[in-house]
Amino acid sequence: DFITTGDSYIDEIFGGGIMCGVVTELVGESASGKTQLALQVSLLTQLSRTTGGVSGSTCYLTINGNLPTTRLLEISQKHDLMKCQDSDISHIHTRSISSVPELRHVLKHGVPIMVENLSKPASGLPLRLLVLDSLGALFRPDVKTTSKTLFERSQELGEMASIIHSLASTYHLAILVINEVNPVFERLDASVRFGDDDTDRVLYADQARWFSRASNTPNEDSTEAALGLVWANQIGLRVLLTRTGRRRYILEPNTEGNGHLKYSKDNRLASSKIDEATLVRRCSVIFSNVAAPCSIDFIVSPSGVM
């Protein structure tokens, strides 16, 4: 089963959309569109299977914040797929999480109870999507990093991943996790640091570029996904979202009727008109169980991600 992202091109590079029973991660800098896409998928989950959904509800866990219901309402009223369905935000259940122990308790006990309650007749749509926004923020170190704190964090991440995978497999839930990025600092070449006799040593820093960052656009490889190798091994699909710095005018809806937009191809925007142009963002599949690495441009409009 797949849940549509609301855009056929993004669904295609994801291998069909957000897969149920698999952990999908959206990673990126602030304002790159992670939460926007997660909100959109949360709404589209309740659609019928014929229109891209799975006729289910969403559990949306926010970290140290509240669910942006105003934006949810805007997408539900303006997105093309939403307008033709009887859908609303009442099928999105939310809770704010402030600590790792609280998240562990909610995932281990609260979510299974919710699944059971929503599976009863006349209880609403069954739970099919779990969103964590954002796991990286919860595991952001607030003390000096040492070997001990790294070991403890790895243990906590491993335990959390085990619970998440259990939920995905037991209840066939789609798991959508939002993560942060860290800056990448240039490192000395291995031969300089270790000498010629150590040049065959495999360094994490050298290998991380294959699973933690992309390099399709300028400066895209200047950041990498947070939480390290322990968490990366738990993911079925890792997607990097970035702000390209490019802007385009939206000219008109596409006459093909697929919800996509036509853009101006002229890069030369007058300084007085820059604020009127739409920021172009980049969506890059870093690795996936079902799709090849690929990138596509997208925008965030009042009606959602497209």
C-alpha cells in the first residue's frame, strides 16, 4: 500500500508514494518544506484507495510544538485532491512530545491503544500513518558531546527504532519521520591524517556522503542528515529537501489537468519583483528500498506541495 504525496512526479521518484510498513524520512534545513509535505500526506491518508489514500487517519506527534492547524485547513480547502473528497482535519490526531522518555512511552503504549480504539466500528478511520516531527530535534545534544553521550544516544536511538519498526510491521503503518541536518566540515585527506600505511582505512566521514547527503545542486552537500549511521540503518527511504535559492513566476495551471504548474524560464528577476516570485525547492532521494536515487524541483504554494 502507498499513500500519495499529492504530486504524481514526487510519487514517482519515491517509488509510488509513502509506503505502508516502511520508515520514510524527510530530512532538510529549516523551511525546506519537510513539515509542509508531512501535513499534506497526513490529509491525503484519509482519501479512498482509488484517489491515492488508504482510507485511514493519522497520528501526528510534534516535538516541543503544536500542530499548525491553520495551515492544515488551508491545504484541505485548496488542494485539488482534497476539494473533491469529504475530508477534514478531524482525522488527524496529535500530541506534543517534550522528551525521549515521553516519546518512548507514547510509541510503546499510546499508539497501540489508539490503533485498537480506532479499529472499532463507528470509531472513525483506522490509524494508517504515524508522523514524528521532528526526531532530530528531540535528540539534539544539549551537553558537550563525549564518547559516553554518543554511546547513550546510540542506545536510545536503537531502542526507539525497534519500537517504530514493531509498529510499522505489526499494524502495517506508514511511518514518516522528519529529521534535521548538520553542517559538513571539510576534513583532511586520510593519507595526510594517518600516513600512507593507513590509506586503506574506511572512514565514516568519507562514506557518509553516500547515505547522508546529496550533491545534485550547488552547496547541497554542505549539510548532512543528523542522527548518524545508527539511525540511517533503520530507514527504508531517505529524502533530502533543500532550498535552491532560485525563484520562478507561476504563470498558469497546467492544461493537462494533473495539478502541476507552468513556470517562467527566465532567471533574470527584477529586484523589485523577487518577493513576488515563488521559491524553488529541491527533493532528492538519497537511498531507497524501492527507488533509485533521483531529484526533482518542487514548490510550496497555498494549496500545498507540488
